[in-house]
Amino acid sequence: MTAEARTDAPANGGLRAWLLADTVTSTGQARAQKLYLGWRRFSSNPLALIGLGIVVALVMLAVFAPLVATHDPFAQSLDRRLLPPSAAHWLGTDELGRDIWSRIAYGARITLLIVLLVALIAAPLGLLVGTVAGYLGGWVDVALMRLVDVFLSFPGLILALAFVAALGSGLENAILAIALTAWPPIARLARAETLTVRRADYIAAVRLAGASDLRIIVRHIMPICIPSVIIRITLNMAGIILTAAGLGFLGLGAQPPSPEWGAMLSTGRAYMLGSWWLAAMPGIAILIVSLGFNLLGDALRDVLDPRAS
Amino acid sequence: MSLPFISVRGLRVRFGRGANLIHAVDGVSFDVAEGEVFGLVGESGCGKSTILRAISALHTEWTGSVAIGGRPVARRRDPAMARIVQMVFQDPYGSLHPKHTVETALMEPIRIHGLDDGARRIDRVLTEVGLSPAFRYRYPHQLSGGQRQRVAIARALILAPRLLLLDEPTSALDVSVQAEILNLLSDIRRMENLTYILVSHDFGVIAHMCDRVAVMNHGVILEELTVEDLMQGRMRHDYTRELYEASAGYSRRLRARAEDADIAA
Amino acid sequence: MSEAILTVDGLSIRFRTPQGVLQAVRDISFTVGREKVGIVGESGSGKSMTGRSILKLTPPAAEVSARVLRFRDIDLAAADERTMRGIRGDRIGMILQDAKFALNPVQRVGRQIAEAFRIHRSASKAEARERTLAMLEAVKIRNPRRVFDLYPHEVSGGMGQRIMIAMMLIPEPDLLIADEPTSALDVTVRLSVLRILEELVSDRGLGLIFISHDLNLVATFCDRVLIMYAGRIVESLPAPELHRAQHPYTRGLLDSLPRIDARRARLPVLTRDPAWLAA
């Protein structure tokens, strides 16, 4: 009895050939090819991979926090306070005996939540306002841009403080406050791109085909603006993380005993001279993640921005 | 005597306000018969492209009257017009959406009008413009200038319009590609019995494609003449003669005349 | 027979791309004396690269090699950047297609021309200004003092090109390279700009390289014409004899041009023979 031999084309060879094929037979394949070529350009840049690696590490840390944390991040142990980094406590313990490494690991969830929610609120809102204002012009443009001006005229942290003061402290309000300060620059950016694109012949062509303004904005103008928005919001991530850390530092973001990195940094201040690791560890975590997003944003700009050569 | 297919009366287009007011088109009237190729020739800023944009309602702030096939052109968005008049633009590198494949670009008009024979129409127009099916899923940056212009023509044909407005369709193309596209436009016009209004600054292109031509300067039509008259040098206006002779290339005999045309500092 | 101002022998330019080596110019040779030489070709023929390589203004990714690349008695191929800076603008000038891209938008034009003069000659501001005004008159600008104080965006296309010509000619170069200098201009303006260029070139005994895609214009303006295709010079002949061209590419180009005096049902389409690439 012989087993029936199955001859499949090796999956890798088939996929790669499909991605590099000269003759394209579907829109899906065309898009996949474009993504693949973009990925190849992206991955040829070592800094890009470092940035991406850091961001991926953040996500992994957040997702698998329960598995990689060595202790319960909320478990206090007053006889194990202020211990320096050791084999038992990799990053030491804080003033209530909680393991700092575990708090950083769980704190990654909060950082990731802040980053994702702010991006998901600010980017689409800014994109929508910017493209509508830029394309429709007239009083719509004036009204929307004055709204943007109002938000832009406040420094980010001050505006966030004002919102938190009005809405009350807590992580959700902090995220909302930060998102409200993050969307106006995106709107300005989207509007500027829309103003350039609006005069293009391909927009005139689709108007001639009978497209409505809404269709033009969503299907034709937004796709042109999206790469710039992605780049801008990625580069803004560092600032967003720092603003959140600042709010946490001031006690206005996540409330204790939440392991938010900014709050950890704030309480660690008091112990800086004697037990430097309370402040340094969350500080380094903030630094690394901000750096990661900056590198990623720069690399995305090189890949997505057709003007950069 | 049949009614003209296209009738333009007293068309006026103004840009700007007050001190910056420009009369881009200043009272233009002409007729085009069905199946005719009508040329608009002039130098930059004479208003010829602006006329196309007004006729197609891309630009809606004009006065006067324009009628196509007896139907007046509205000064607002009118999707029904898309199935009557379409346009081919000058710059092949700017007339296709950079992020849409050829397929998507051709499907867009079909989707907008909710037609259900999209695949058949796309096959037909791609064959008409001489592009093989291999081009369907390509992005514009993967196509040459001539190929892009073919896609632009295909897109203009997909809703089966009756009038095509051609805004310097070959000015941005290489000489050898220009010949192919001009031949293609001639073939398509015969096959689909279309009417063309062709804008160009190139007298050679005008002479090759058009039946009649209007010469424009500073927003007005100086004269209308048949192409036969043009080629025989039977023009009435000095400006027309100047353009005609200039298109023959540089000539030392034109020195004296060019002195008069010097731009005042 | 005037001596050659520029001698080019075996010039090749190639680019290394991720897809392989791109040969932009393949082993071309020509000379330029006190005459107007036109280089005609379609996009991708290598004509612009050729012009830039003379002044070593090719992109950094370009690899330029030549057996001989000599300007008067200076070996351009071996010249270092310092020598080239002394040559550019002073002994060899370059005119580009659009003055708006070649002029500094935030400086008045008169100042830019005067600066071009003072870079290469130690001269006082007053002398430079006098020379600039004289040059603006030479390019037939009627009110030089007024134009001196204009910004580039305030001048029309034709005047901008004349300003560029003035800027390039004020240091009194020996050779002028013009890359599509009139392509962005209207037909009537084009003629007046060319007329000025012709006068200045013949009055001062300059050599002129006129790069263009417009075969008709080059044939009527220049003394000699070089036709380029895919990086090679496929034909070289005196301008008045262009209609007697032999090479199938030149003939094909000539035939495919729509003519105002002869109407044909279909324009003959140029068919590219791969054999031309091997020439």
C-alpha cells in the first residue's frame, strides 16, 4: 500500500511568483503586488525594521502581559519595598513593594490603548473635516477651519488639562482630551492636500462622469490624503504618549493603582536619589516606545510619500 | 437645414473680482454640426480651454447659452450630461487617479450610473483603444504616456457619449506617440459617429484632425474658417496669419514681424 | 572651418537601478564650434542627460564616462568640482525650460543677474548693475530699470526666458547649452526669444547647443542637427538638408508629424526597429 503522493506547488514559491508576476489578473492581485513592493522598500531600511520591531514588541508585551509578568502588578508587599533590580525582581520594586517589570508590562496595555484610541478618533475625524473643508470650499471651509483654529490655538497639554478638568480625571477622559488636541493638525494637513488635488484632471474626469461630491471626497480625495495622515499620526505618537504621560504625571490621567507609565514616573520622582529605578524604568519605556514610533513614521514617509526620492 | 448639434451663444466667463477681473471668455458664439470636428486654436490664455470647461459644466459660472443636441447645458451638476459629453485632458500623467487601477478607473462611471453591463463595456473600450487585457489591472505609474492617454480615451468612451471635448490631447506626448493617438481618435470618431471639439495650439494637429476651426485671442473668436482655407493660407485676420506662419518654424523673414510682437516691459 | 569649442568623443552615461543597469547615453561623439547645433530626440533619448553631463550636472547616481570631453583646452572629464564651478556660468552657460524654476523666487531678477556677474568677476555693485541693465537692453527688454526690480513671478514667460538668457550671457561665456528653452512659450513669443538668442550667439561668436523635442523648430533655427534615439546619435546633418535624412528613425519622425500644408487620412506611425539599438 503506497500513500497517495500529493504534489502541491510549494506555497512559498507560488505566492512569491504571484506577487512578482508581470501579468496581473485581478484588482486584488494588483493591490497585493503594490503592498509587497512597498514592504520590500520598507524592509530594506534597517531603522524602519527597528521602529517596527519596537512597536510590535509593545503590542506583544501588551497582549501577553499576563504571561510575561513575573508578579501581580497590584500586589503590594511592604517588606519588599524599594528593592533594586535583581534576579527576583528584574526591574526592582516600587515604594509599595510592587514589581516594576510587571507593572511596566501591564502598563503597556494602557499605553497601547491610548495610542490606538487616539489614532482611531483623531485620524478619521481630521481626515473628514480636512477633506470636506478643502473640497467644498466656501463657507463650509471657513466655518470648519475656524473650528480647527480654535483647537489649534491652545497648546496640547493645556487643552488636555482643561478637558480633564471639565470632564474629570481618569484614563477615558484623558484619551478623549488628547484625541481632541490631535485631530486639528491632521485636518489642516488633509485640507492642504485636498486643495492641491482638487484641481487635478482626474478629479475633473470623475466629476464629468457624474460623481457626487461625497463620492469624490471619499473614493478619490481621501485615498490621496491617507498616506500623509498615517505618516503624521505615527510621528505624532511620540507626542501623544508624552502628553498622556504628562497627564498621568500630573495625576490627571490613569488613576492609582493603575500601572500607567506616566503615573509611575510621577511617583518615582520622590525616590529618584535613593531608588533611581522607580523613575528610570518607566522613563526608559516611554523613551523606547516614542523612538519606535518616530522611526516607524520616518520610514513610512520614505515608502508612502511619492515625492521623496 | 438641420439644427446645429452644439450651439454656443454669447458665452462669457469671468474670473476674479474688481481690479483682478479677467474676461477669460468674452462673448463667444459658434455652432458645431453633428459628426464634425471643430477646432479651437489660439495661444495660452486665449480662453479655448475655458470654453471646454463651460460646455461640459465643469465650470458653472458663465453667462450665455450652450445647447447640445437641443438640450440646454445646465449651470449645475447634472449626471445625465455624463452620457452625452465627455472630455480627454492634456496631461496623461495627471488625468488618471494615481491610486486606481485601470479597471477601477473604467468601472467608476459604470458604478456611478448603476449600469450592469460593466464588464462588457470595459472589454469593448479597451479593444477600441488598442489596449490588451493585460493592462486592466495596472496602475498609472506602470504605463507609458501613450498608454495612459489611451486609458483616458477609453474612460471617456465608456458611457457612450455623443460629444468628445479634446483639450490638447497630444501636446504632452512624444511625436511618434502623437501620431498613434491622432489616428486612434480619427478611427474612433468614424466608428462611433462622434462629434469632436478639439483645442490645440498646434496648427498641424488642427489641420490634420479638424473640418473647421475658430481662431481665438484674448477671449474672443477672431475668425472661423474651414481647414481647406487655412491650409491654402486664405485667412482674413493678421493674427491668424501670424500663428500660421509661426507654426512653420523659425524663420528669419519673421524677424520684423516678431519685433512688433515684442512684449512691452 | 572654425575650431571646436567643445569636443565630445565616446560619451556614455549609465545608471544603476534595482532593476539593473540603465544605459541613458551610449557612446556618442560630436563637436560644437561657433555654430548652433541642435540635439533632437523624444523622451528617453538621452538628449537632456548629454547637455547636463557637459557641465557635470547629472544626478549623483549617474556614471559618466568619455574618451574625450574637452572644452577649449580644458579636459572636462578630469576636471574636479572646483574647476567645474569656475566654468559653470562663466565659460559655459545653461538655459532651462522654465525661468520660474531657474530663478530664485524671493530675489528680484536684477539682483540675481548682477550676482551672476559678480560671482565670476570681481566687480563693484554699481558696475554689476550697469552691466545688468545693458544686458537687459541687449535682450530687447524695453524698460530695463523697471524689470530690474521685478520678482520672477511678476514677469511673463517670454520675458523670463530673456532674463535667463541675460543672466547666462552676462559673464560672456564661450558656449551656451539650452535645454528646451522655448517649449513652455507660446508660438509667437517663442520666435522673438529665438531671434534674440540668434543675434546674441552670432554677435558674440558663441557656440550653442539647442536641445529640443521639436524637430521642426530645430531644423529651422539651428545650423546642424543631431538626432538621438535610445542614447545614440542616429543621424547628424546640416539643418537645411533635414528633409533628405537617411536614417529610418529620422524619416519616420518627419513623416509622422502632422503637416499644415498637406492633409493625410492617417499619419504614418513610426515602427521601431530593434536594429537601431545596435547601431
